[in-house]
Amino acid sequence: MIKKGMKLYSILYGACPKCHQESMYVNKNPYALSEILTIHDKCSHCNTRYRMEPSFFYGSMYVSYGVGIAFAVAAFVNSYLIFESSLVTAFIAIVATLVGFMPIIMRLSRNIWINLFMSYDKSLVKK
């Protein structure tokens, strides 16, 4: 079970990496494409600034490559090895997976990136 206080909670839910009390994103739905990367300037609970410096999230592009590869490998294993499809069908499954999950991959990459630099601080949680 994933609970507040775990890095995985912040990564999967897009919560503030310091207090886990609110979403970093203005719109929690990753498929609202016009607001996919729009984040709050800071957390309203603990005042953590999400953009530590200009262009901070450019580093998430490197993480995005790895996350995209993981999704592509999962699509290949599912289509080619489990369902025993042809290579062409497996290729189509990979492309469809990467396009369909693009908003989720982008947000996951940003969440992983910011969580590399910030950790949960239970003293910030209001009881």
C-alpha cells in the first residue's frame, strides 16, 4: 500500500514532494492537454517552490526517455511475447502505447525528477 510519506506516493500522485498535502499540478487530469505541465508556483501548505531555478524541469527529459523505454518494453512484451502477435503488430502496439500514455509519461518524469532533489519532511505536515 502506498502511503503519504513515501517517495512513490509523490511520484504516482504528483503530490508536493515535501509535505504530500496537495497536487503540484493546476489540473490533476494529465489528459487535459492544454494544462498538462502547468504547475503551481509553490505549495499552499508548506510554501515549497516547485521551480527551484529557471529551466529546472529540463532534466526530466532524460527521465522521460527511460520511462518511455519502460512503457515501450512493456507494450512489446505484452503484444509479442504474451499475445504472440507479429513484429508489425508489436511495433504498432509500442507506438500506440507511447502516444496514448504520453501525458502520463510526461508527468511521471517530472514527478521523478523533482523527487530526486526533494524529500518528504513530516515536520511540515499540519496535524
